[in-house]
Amino acid sequence: MKSLIRALLKPIGAEAKDASMASKLYYAMGLLIGLLSGWKLCSLTLTEAQLFLGLLLVICVTLLTILVGLVLELHGRLEADPGGRH
């Protein structure tokens, strides 16, 4: 049982590369969420207030997703160069 836990916790690749790949995935998800949600909101019959709040929420979720990608990218850079020299 302990060997199974050790095998599951063993890293597969470099953490910096994983963070870089995850950041690109979050950037793409943010763009996709923003475009599809905005398109869907504009196709519904909503009042001005509902449309405004919906678009505001879409912008918030899109920006938060992109910010998570940015944090992951910065984490990957720090893992690649722990001394902080660029």
C-alpha cells in the first residue's frame, strides 16, 4: 500500500513545464468562456439590467481564469529558476 502511495505521489514531469502547460490551458479556457458566455447572453431576451449584470459576471469570470493562468506561469518561472536570476 505504501508503494502505491509513493508511486502516485511521484512527479511525472518537470513542475515548471507542467505549470507552463496549465497556464496556457487556463488562458485558452478564459478566452473560450468569455466568447461563448458573451455570445449566449446576447442571444437571450434579457432586460438591460440583466444583460449588464450577465456581461459583468462574464468579464469577472474570464479575468479570474486568465489571472489563474498568470499565477501558474509565474510559478513555473520561479520553479525553473529558484535563485530568481533571469
